Amino acid sequence: MIQTTENEITIDAAGVSFRDLNTKLREKVACGAEKIVLLNVCGQRYIGTDLNSPVAINIVGTPGNNLGSFMDGPQITVYGNAQDGSGNTMNDGQIIVHGHAGDITGLAARGGNIFVRDDVGYRAGIHMKEYEDKKPALVIGGTAQDFVGEYMAGGVLILLGLNLKQGEHHRANYIGTGMHGGIIYIRGTVEEYQLGKEVGVAELTEDDYRVLGEYVGDYADHFDCDAKQIMNSSFIKLYPRYLRPYGRLYAY
Amino acid sequence: MRDLGHIQNPYSDGKVIDSCSIFGMMDTSGKRFSGEGIIRAIGNMHFRGNGLGGGFAVYGLYPEHPDDYAFHIMYNSDAAKIETEEYLNHRFDINLAEVVPTKLNEAIINPPLVIRYFASIKPEIAHAHCVNQSQDDYVVSRVMEINTHIADSFVFSSGKNMAVFKGVGYPEEIAEYFQLAQYEGYLWTAHGRFPTNTRGWWGGAHPFSIHDWTVVHNGEISSYGTNKRFLEEYGYECTMQTDTEVVAYAVDLLARRHNLPVEIIAKVFSPPFWHAINRRSPEQQEMLGTLRQVYSGLLLNGPFTIILAHQGEMIGLTDRIRLRPLTVGVKGSTLYLSSEESAIRLICPDLDKAWIPMGGEPIIGSLKSPIIPGSYNQNSAAAGSQGI
């Protein structure tokens, strides 16, 4: 461990178990660390879990599953790809992934923002939720695999498809299956059969463009690209057609 | 079986969140390499398993015995060894029999005696019995016979120029026990087990093997009953009370006996949904529809990721809605398959490409079409990449 300045710390995570690493993070944050750089991260799970201050955690390597799960405030930046379950039930903070992220990214998130530069795996944003001012956002620069936005109950999910070639379509199927809250914005378009039965398609309103523009602006800042160029394309909005799509499923 | 309740947990995070770990690596140029890398890689996913099963499959392992069937047999009693060797000696010429070298470590409890035999079918037996069936068929039947009729004896590997090593322990402990870092092969697969429905025992660890096919599996085959009944009609007896067994027999039936290529086998195991088939071209509709009808009993339902391997080929496949993870990496001519990307990065930090394939899309590494080094660039595209 290197103490660069009083509040800036570098930790070599090579060979450190996930429990010891998270214990160390807890200690350092309790002692007032404001920025922690983790080097040689390789599969350690739950990084940043149960931290509740806005500490910046920069990860070099490949963090393990459930990155930032349950966290409440930290700003995690990953220089590499993330695995499955990033932002699991996070309450506040940010996760910025300079690469792709795996399955169930942002699952059950209750607040905070997740920005993924490239693609995400299956079921991104599954059961994200919102309450009053707690409104999570998941911004995906590339494309998603199937069941993106599944059972979404709140929040904002944005699918930019920036790495799609000219004329290439989003490949995800079952988009928004079981969705009953929140909003999905998709750059480009999708076929009717790719959508879950519970979502409707609409044009964006001015309010939508304002919300979208803010998140795209943040995305462009994080990954150094041109927000105007991204916004200068057609988008569609997916919304939940019912608040309780399965309300009658088990009512006999 | 170890009693997990007695293990002290100083972190008091008593909830066990596990799932199996699987890993495969193949140099598609055929160059052999030691097990050192894959042992570290599967060990990096230590916490996915719980120490109740670990194992490895190695191909290109015995170039000095390329044409012999390499029987690897576990014995739990001397009587079983005597009976099995008598059975083998009647039918096979044993060219070499040796105790598989092991090095006991404190994690390995009560291991069976493991002996390997390099054998060929006696000419007169082959002449009499291998007229309407191949020598491989004959060997598969004999293995089934030993495993179902001789108590305390279990053939867990019977292919040529390959072997399975497995047991109860974490995979890195099993590797140390069998000293696998000393071996070389061009294709390795590995498994760390978190048993869900059956107990942890030496034969129940992965890989499961029949002839030279092996399978490592993360997930559950919910269609086990349907698959088992289908396979029984073709003479396969499911005796190990574990779902993964049906995958091994199914691939043996489809690949070795029905001669189907792995691309087609993937469509039998993980077929597209009917409404997705209906959007395909007429030719594809006919082909995919026929497969679903003819082999409906071999559709694998439920969550799974498997890595299949046999001589010269390694295949990664998930269920069609990808309820279990699979990440792919390529470096030079080497193909990596893993439950987690970090395990690949540990032993190969500078991959040419890493991506996450779509559910049901097979990822195939083959000696017949080796990966041309440099054909994968750095621009990763996780979703939507086609298989190799």
C-alpha cells in the first residue's frame, strides 16, 4: 500500500482476497480517504459494498461480481471490463466502466448512476426501482443482450448503440419484459417482436429530451466523445403499459 | 464429505453465495502447454465452489500412447481392483498399468486408489465383437458395464491420448494432489463444484466423461428426466444421479454415433424458440424445426453453461436465455472460456479480444480451423459477436 498524499491511497490488490480487500477499503474510508486507487484487481467481489461516503475508487484490472453492490455514495471507475451484477441494489453513487459489463448490470438499483462505455450482457437493469428523488440511471454506450430492462420498476435506462454499424440493429429480444415502471430510451430503433408484451413505444417529449440530454452529456464527459453527435439521431421511448402487469396472474 | 458447519468464519458473512466455476483453454495450433495456467485460473474462482468437487480434462496428454484407450479407474477396495482387472484382462491387452502419481495434501480426505491402464482390445475380441459396432462402441459398453456392475470400481476416463483427473476438494487442491502442473496438453478444461442436488463424491466431480468426450457444467439440467428417458432408448444408463451425466451421453450419441457436427448439436441442446425459428429463412426453418422434432428429448432445459471437449475440439455453450455466465477470450491462437473474465485475465492480461456471447450461441475452438493470430483486434464487442 502506498500513501501518496494524506487522503489519497494506492492499494495493490494482487492476490488479496475479496474479504480482506473490502475490510481494507472500509478502514481507509473510516480514516478519511478521499481517493483510493486499486491496482491489479482480478475478480475480487463486492468492491465498495457498504461504503457510504463519496470516496473515489479507481479500479485497474477486472473487478469481480457484484461490484458496488449495496453501496451508498462512492464513485467507482473501472479501467477494464466489469463482470456480472455491477451496482446490485446500490443506493447512491456512480459506477463508470471503461469497457463492457456482464449480466444483470444494475439489478435492483435503488439510486445512483451506472455508465458503461461498451456493451452489457443479459438482463441489464433488471428490476431497477425508484422512490421520490431516488432515481437510478443505467447508460449503456453499446448494445445490450436479451431481457434488458426486465421487470423494471423505476429509473432510467438508456441504450445508445454507438458501436452498431450503419444499418445494424439492436439485437436484444424481450426488451422490457414485465416492465411496470421507469423509462427506457433507445437510440435507433427495434422491431416490434423484440419488445416485451408489457411495453409501449412512444416518441420523446421535450422533457424526455432534457433528461436524456443530461445523461448523454455525462456519458460523453466520462468517455470523451461528442454528446451533440450522439443526440443528433433518432430515439424511441419505451414505457410500461401497466403498473401491475401480473396483478391478476395469481388472483383466482 | 466435509461438514461445512464446522468451518470457522472470522468474517461472520455466513451466507454462502456460490455457483460452479468452469474454465477451458485450448491452443488451436495444437501446441501443448502445462496445467500451471489453468490451475491458477480456476483457483481464482475459488469462491464459486465449496470444495466438494474439482477436476480437469486434458487432451494431447499421452502422445507416447496415442492409440491406446487410457482407462482411468478409481477403486475403493482391493476386491474391486482384482475383479476389474480380471474383467479387463479378458478383453484387453494391457500395455501399461500404473498408479496415477499423487501427492497427498491435507485438503484431500480418504482418496480412492486411482490406476491408469493403456489398453487395446484383444484382436480376437475385436474380430468377434466389432463387426456391427465400432471399437469405440465396444469400449463405451464395457465402461458402462464396469460402472454399473462392479461395486467400488469406477471408470472415469476412457478416451485416447486424454484423461480426466477429479475428486473431492477445490480444483486447485485436486490439481496439487494429481500434480497436474507437470502434465502437458493442447486443450484443458476445469471445474470447481458447488453441488446442489447430489452429494459430493469422487466420481460425481466434473468433468464427466464418456469415451473421449468430456463435459464441465455450471447450472442445472431441469429436463434431466426427459433426457434420461430418451437416452435410455439408446442404451445409456444414467447411474450417477446427477444431471451433467446426460450431457455427456447426449453428446456421445449425437457426435460419435449420429455424426452430427457441434454447430448442429448446439441447436439440439439450446434450440431457438419456435417464434424465433419462424422468422428464419425457409431452409433454416426446415432444418431447425426438424432438429426440434427429432431430438426434442435432448433439448436441455434450465440454466446451464457447459464446456464440451473431445479430441481436437472445445465448445462453450449456454442455455438459450443465458441463465449462467460465459466469457470468451482470445490471445494469439489460444481460445479461453470462463465463468468469469478475471480468471482469464489472471493468466493472460493482454487478450486480443474478450466478449460475452449470446445465449445458445456455441463458441468453438478446433484444431481443424485454428485461430489465426492477430485475427481478433482490441475492439471488444461483447454482445452480438458471432462465434468462431
